[in-house]
Amino acid sequence: MLESVAVYTTSNTRRYSLKQLNQELEKAISAALLSAQADGRLPTFDVPAIPVSPPKRADQGDLSYPAMGLARLARKNPLDIARLIVDSMNSLDFIDHIDIAPPGFINFTIAADYLKRQVDTIIAEGDNFFRLSIGAGKTAQVEFVSANPSGPITIGHTRGAVVGDAMARLLEAAGYQVQREYYYNNAGNQMVILGKSLMLRYLQQIGDDVDYPADYYQGEYLVDVAAQLADENGDSLRARDWAYFKDAAESQMFQWINRSLASIDIKHDEFFNETSLFECGRIWRTLELMRENGHVYEATHWEGADAVEVADVAAKGYEPATWFHSSAFGDEKDRVMVKSDGAPTYTLPDIAYHCDKLERGFDIAVNVLGTDHFSQAQVVKYGLQALGMDPAPIHVIFVQMVRAVRWNQARGEYEAVKQSKRAGDFDTLDDLVEMTSADAVRYHMLARSPNSQLDFDVDQVVKQSNENPVYYIQNAYVRCAGIFREADERGFSDKDADLSLLGADELCFIRKALELGNVIEQAVLNYEPHKIAFYAHELASVFHPIYDRVRVLHSEAPPDVAKARLRFLQLMGMSAPERM
RNA sequence: GCUCCAGUAGCUCAGGGGAUAGAGCACCGGUUUCCUAAACCGGGUGUCGCAGGUUCGAAUCCUGCCUGGAGCGCCA
């Protein structure tokens, strides 16, 4: 992989993607403006950013620049400015012709020969063609899922899992060396309750008559684990305390979580246990450093507390706690880091953890979190600043809630499928995969902006699985595979193919395929992994009509283009089946 | 009450200063001597939540409001 990056960045013969053509044109237009200013055809002004982008419609060329933005600066009619630019531009080998359209667009059409030549280039470079150089020699970490081992992966976790893994794959495609990390805590109250819950379930299994509290874990899965324990150990565990059962439960839950994630092709490289931060003393060192920097104080209530809060605290009779003066960094209030009973809140280990993360030296550390962690993420950032660290490498993708919904025919509306772990009434990732497919789950979870709430219609995805965009996309690959298989059987080869024979339909596909690099780059730079899902569908929707219209046996090149280009399936982490 | 996200076609959602606002699903009609028809071709009258504002130009930016969700614990 690194080798191919080197090839890509050192070669100077085939710098091609639509993005780079954008940049070429942007440079050329800027130069044209300066030239026109130099000989007085345009008044002098600072040349602004020149945005060149694909137009909406095919008959408007391949790339377009709206010159209207210059009208005020140049005090000229936009159409006149456009003409001036075009007249002043040096000729570019990849441009066939330039049109000017009202009210001031400059539309560039890429030369067909230039596009056709890219087919050979794409095939020669294979998977590496869109291996970007922006991450070459850099490291990135993506922390995602990070669910505590108290139960199975739910639909809600799944969204973060898919988004995080897609982000990791995109970073890899951009040249980064990526580590996938899972941060978890097995020391909190919830885990205590989990251990006690399993203990009671076990006692029930071996015939004891015990009360099972309503605020303990209600899920059937604990009963299963308990049954297994009873099978293997009889009643010999009767005297064990909750801690034993906590460990047993945790071990089982982690196995389950990893198995579920593996079923949608997600695997973490590193599991980081919060407890290790206590064991090595990092927690307290972090606190002391913040104290030395003057951002920590002891008090019964925070400095800016109003009368109501003060009275409330007094009523509860709290002893002094240790506060982080986060409001000094812009927080709306200060946060407790160590409770009056001496135990830290989550804030302190979270800060210590991210401090550790930064010290590991990643160029980028992406953090996929639910929006319920928004405030906490802010506080962590303030904490890092209080430690004198620069939190800039950390970027958080906030994932909005997923509601698993079902259509209620009687009421004529959607209703939520409950997902509370403790209530034991939830749909798991396993359920979803069983009802649909790993690819369907990944696609539907990814094909939305993370900061939109998502209604995942369980029945819809199941019922329409044959009319699903997922299969539409995969079928494009299957059809390609079919072509290759058939060609092989006929002993037909693309050797010495004459690319000039390619027609307009094929060019259309080549244009779309060449956008991949641009899509990856935008997805990486803006932390928007969902873009790749839309692109995959667009590419497939350009391919399918051509498949029908252009028969391979009349034209050798398309399968090669297709072969090289359909790598998008791998990028999304979806499987690319040879047959369906 | 304060902060953040969302409101776009019947439904689920893209787009987020530029040309005639898109896709999937659903619905209707057509297409198969030949690489898989899970496909293709045709069929869209949308107050882009509402009202102002900025601009040559606003679904997009600003302000206010309405609706839904999330956060604002010495919870984890």
C-alpha cells in the first residue's frame, strides 16, 4: 500500500481526477484574470477564490464557473467578463471546448480523447488509482462503538459502528494508516447491576426463589447466559459474589459484541479499558496537572452557581468536591471531576483518555459519538486545553439517534420499536442482519447524513430487500463479473483494445468513475462518510443503462473500466459478490 | 429557560449562494433470439416549516417564530 502511494505521488504523468481538473481550471482562470488586468482590459481588484464545479445538467458541460461573482468587482457585465476570461485563457489539453451561457457561466467540456485515455491509466493503476496522497505518511485513529459491555449491540450502536468503520476505510483510501479503537468502561455502576442481575438469574436457574428487581437488566439474554452457567457448573457457583458474575457477564457480552460487529465486517484493532487509566495513575496525574495549571478548585458548588443551585446543594448536604473551571474556556458551567465521596465522575477519565490519545501522536483522531455526548465532548476539549494541549487533531462526528420504527397499520403511523436495554425490549444488530443482510444494514445506516435523525423502518428494509438500493448497487458489480466470466469462456481478451472506439455512453460512465477520487477527498476532508454511499448508487445508476445499451462483444473497453472502477463496493465495506 | 441537530415529493431522505431543486420506495404503462430483467425505457402541479432581511441571484447565509429530537446531574 505504501509503495503504491509513493508511485502515485512521485509520478507526474497522470495526475487525473475531476478534482484536479477543477484545480487546473481554477489556476487557469486566475491567470487569465491577472493577464486581463495587466493589460487593462479589466480593472485591478484582488482575484477572489474561483469555484469550479460540475454543473447540474449534462448539456452544460463537465465543469463550470459562474463569472457573475466578478461583476461587482470588475464593474462589468458578467457575460463580458466571461468572454474576457475565455479569450485570455491558455489552451488546456484536456478541454475540448468552452461555452459561455447566460447570465455568465463558463462551461468547459472535457475532450473525449482525454477521457478515453484514462481507461488505460485506470487499468494500469488498478485499486491504487484513487489512492489519495493527502494521508500519505500520516496516521489516523477512529474511535467508535465504545459501548460498555452490558448488553448486545443495538440498532443505535450500529449506526455509529457503520459510520466509524466507513470513515476508517475512507481514511485508508486517502493514504492514512488507520487504527480502529474501542473505548470501554467495565467498572461503573451499570456493570455492578449487570453482575448482580446475572447472579440472580443464575440463582433462578438453579431453582432458588429470588426476587428480581425491576431496575435490574430485564433482557432475555442474561437468562441465556445464566442457563449456560448453570449447565456448565450446576449449583457450584451459589456462593460466588456479584463480582464473579460481573466478569462472567462482561466476557460473554464482549464475545457477543465482537461477533455481531464481525457479522457486518467491522473489527477493532485496539480495546482501551478505562480502568487502565486508574491502574497506571494517569487519572490522578491528569488532575494534578490541571490543578498546577490553575484550572481546578475545591468547593461545594461551582463558582457561578445561582441562588437556586446553592440552596439545592445545601439541601443535599454535600461536602466539597473537586471542580474543573471549564467555564473559563467557554463552557456554560464548571464540571465536577471528583465527587465529594472521592470517586471521579466520567469527566476526569475522559479527559485523561483523550490526553493519552493525543500523546500517541495521531495526525487525526476521529471520534464517533452519539449526540447525547455533545456536552461531554466539549468538556473534554476544554480539559485538554487546560492541560496545555492542542485538541485540533480530534474531530468528533456526532451521530443522531436512530429510531427503529414499524408501520402501525391500525393507527396509520410509524411507531418506535423500544430499544431500552434494561427493559429488555430492543432490536439488536443481530436481529437486523438476520432479517436483512449485512450489506443492507451497512448501506442503510450509511446512506444518510449522520446529523439527521434516522427512522430505520425495520419492516420496510426486510420486505423490500429485493427492491433495495443495496442490491441495485451490488448487481452492477455482479453484471461486470458476468461479463468477465463470459469473455473468459469465449477466450475473448481486451488485448490491444482500441479505446477510440468508445462511444458517448461509455464516456458518461468514465466521467462518473473519475469522480471517485473527488468524492473520497471530500468525504475525508469534511468527515462525511455518507457521501460514498450516495456515490456508489450514482455510479451504479450510470452503469446499468449502459449495460443494456452497450454490448461488450461490440466494444472491448467497458469491462476494463468497470473492473477498475467498481472498487467502490469495497470502500463501503459491502461485499462484492460474483453472483447473486 | 439556555445550547445543538432536524423540518425539501404520499413515505424515507440527498443537496446546503448560482442555470429548469433530486434519488429511493410506493403507484401506472412498456421492454427479454445475445454478457443475470435484483435491469432498462416512459410517467412528478414540491407554499424547500412560517415571516422578514442580506444579494445581481436564497432551499442554501442572517434575525425572529413554529414543530420534532438531543443535551444542559456530585448519572453512567
